[in-house]
Amino acid sequence: MSRSSKSTIRDFNRGLDQSVGFLLAIWVVFAPWAFGSTTGWAAWTTTGLAYAVGIVSLARRISWRCFSFTEPRWNLPGRGSAWSGVLAVLAVLFVGYVGLSILNARARVVWNNEGLDFDYRDFQSWLPTTYDVDATTRAFVRYAGLALGFWGARDWLGGMTRGERHRAEDGRLKREPGRVPGRLKALLWTFAISTALMSLVGMLHRLDGSRELLWLLKVRMDSSTGMFGPFPYRANAAQYLNLVWPIVLGFWWILRREAKRTLGPNLRIGGGPHVLLLPCAAIMLIGTMVAASRGGIMVAGTELILVVVVLAISGRRQAGIGWLLVGGLALVLATGWLLAGDFLQQRFQARDEYVGLHGRATIYAGAHRIADDFPVFGTGAESFMAISGLYREKVSGDWPAYVHDDWLETRVTFGWVGFAAVVAMLVSVPLIHWRHGVLPVPREFRAMLAIAMGGMLLHAVFDFPFQILSLHCAFLVVAAIATVLSPLPENATSDDAAAEGIAGKRNA
């Protein structure tokens, strides 16, 4: 093969590589801004972007293999790769489980003015099935796209930037433990800036009192206080913010350490672009207060306690870090109370609208009855809205679309078999992190990532974040990040601590 042909192939493969990163950034930004991906066109566009990320990443891998093209990657060959294989198999089996329920569908739902009718079909009772084949088909298309997007994001994050490739070739990379990988840094900056702007716009939207999402789209809501920025439901907005702000704060922490290690005593207070991450995280945290979701505020408070503990322990040798945390937290809480204090008082003093015949207690009771009637395979992915109307205590009662408990809804729609598969995939994320992670980063950031993901899973106990496509996408991107991270070597951690101690003495 001629030199020009090799150059063309190299440029083509690197172009595919750059395309994955570009599509991933668009996916991360578009999903929440497009009205939370809650409208039909936005949901399908978000799904299409997930497919694009996965398919282009797969095309890149195939091209590399066909042309024997290799690029330096953050790879540790043979180190626990079986766990990544387990997750891949689980993902394929889960999507196949949903697909099999479509082929073995029990019924098609036909909606009419009086409610719905079921067009029943023959099916095999010993196989997965669904009572709403159209809804489950939509779910299958989305789940397959989300799986492709997850693996595409994970594969792209494992690659090196051009600068990292050069430093790897001349050996400098081995002498830079703790440096934040370039692709991870680019993705986290995208998350931080986009989400901070979304929170700021959401607060302006709430204070303006607009009854349209982003002043553009009319939705059926009782009042303007039920929405927040691009999200029709304020709790979903709070859930998104609670997923991102701990990660942004952890990102600030490790970039700050990187700057101290690089510049030492020459680092000035407020120097470096990482200081922009602090106001970004503060704006997001204030946004959770202004959104006025009671569950969102409680989860934010839980996350905040854990974050402060992690940073206080990590920064106990650094003069002034405690005052910075306390002062910043006080400023954030005071600003949030100033903007939304009166409304928050009304929200927490109001009679709980979810207690009573038409509230969540009734929804939970009906969902448990459905789960008892369909224990093994459930009723089919995203079929709850069709089935729930049949379990109302009164014919004239409300017809719930969600259980407001994603753990319970997963058991209702997927049965114990599907529920076990979902739990197994969640458990495999920390296992891959410890056994097959390839991006070494400090423990503080990894702790923040765990807090953020745990907060979303806690939200799922009393709400429906995973029924909202934009939240589901964001969680999977964060999970992809978690699976490529790995602990720093012990000697790198001790070198970091020594460097910080020296810098502190010089500053003193």
C-alpha cells in the first residue's frame, strides 16, 4: 500500500473518530434542551442521535480492523475485560427480551373515546409477552438505540487526543499520573456548560411565570409552576440537575489539583479555566431549589451532605478549603431561598396531593396488584399506561401514565426476569470500573460520580426519571464514563499528596 493510501485511510479513520465525539456532544446537549425529549419529534431525534453515536463508532471499529489501523488508546489489555463482556451480553439479552415479547405479543391496544380495547392474539405463556405491542415496539427501538449510544460513548472515551498520542509516543504520558484525559475533559465541559445554561434559563422561565416551555411550546399543565425550563415536569428538571452538579463539582476538584500539580506556587487564586465550574455547579444547585420539587430538594440535600464529606476529607490538609466549601454553600442556599423561599414554604406546608384516592398511594396499590398478576415476565415494556386503567378502584378515577416508582414500574412491565436483568446491568457498572477501567482519575471524582448516579437511583424510588428519555440518556452517558474510569495507582496518589503539601508550604 502506498504512503498516500495509508495517509488517506488514517485521515478517514480519524474523521470517523471525530464524528463520534461530535455526535456524542450533540446528543448530550440536544436531549434535555429539546423539551426534555418528551415530545414525539424530540424523542425520535434523540433516539436517532443515540443510533448515530453507536453506528459510527461501530463503523470506525470495523474500518480499523479491515485496514489494520491502530491508534494509541487508554487500554490495559486483559485486565478484567470479561466484566465488560458480561455487560455486553446482558445488554443484548435485555434488548432481545423486549424484542421477543413483541414477537409473542398478547394484545394490541386500540384507544377510543371511551378508553381502550384490546385486540387479543394467540401467544405462548412460557415466553415474554406484552399487552401493548405498539408501545413495546417503540420501547424496543429506543432501548436498542440507547445500548448503541452507551457503547459508542464508552468506546470513544477510551481513545486518546492528538496531544496525548504525542506524549504517549515520547514517554511523557507515563510521567503525568492524575492528568484528566482529554476526551473525558471535553465531554464534562459540555455537560457543565449546557446544564448550567439550562438551569439559568429554567430559573428565568420560572420567575417570568411563562406557561409555555422555553416560551415556545404550550403544554397541558395546571399552572406555570409545574414546569421548569425545557422540562414539562419540575421534578424531572431537578432530577437532571441532581445528576450533573455533583459531577461538575468533582470535575472542578480534579482540575484544580491538576493545576496545582502543574503550576505549584505559581497558581493564583481564581487562575485557570476550572474556576468557571464552581459557578456552574452553584447555578445547578440553585436551580434544584427554584424548581421546587420536594423530592428533588431532598435528594439534593442528601447528595450535598455526601459531597461535603468527600471534599472535606480530601481537603483536610489544604488550608482554607473548609472555609471555601462553607462559604460557597451558604451563598448558594441564600440565593436559592431569596429566589424561591416563599414558594418553597407553600410547597412543603401544602397538604400532600399524593395522599388520597387519586394519588400515589392508589397508584402504588394498583401497580402491586398488576405485579402480582404478571410476576414472571410482566405486562411488556412501556405498557403500564394501557394496563393501569383496568386496575382503577373507580371507573371515573384518574388513569395514571406512570407508577411514580421506576423500580416498581420495572417489575410491573418486565417481571422478575427483566427486573433481574436490569439490576445485573447496574451492578456490573462498578465491577467494570474496578476490574476493567482504563482512564486513571483521582478517587474524589469517582466518588462524585457514584453520588450522582446514586441520587438518580434514589429519585427512581418515588418518581419516574427513567421514563423520560433525556434523563435516561444522561444516566447512560454517566454510566459509560463510570465504566471507563479506574483508580489511580497508589504511588501516583501519594505523589499527588506530597506535591500538594510542598505547594502548601511554599504558599504559606
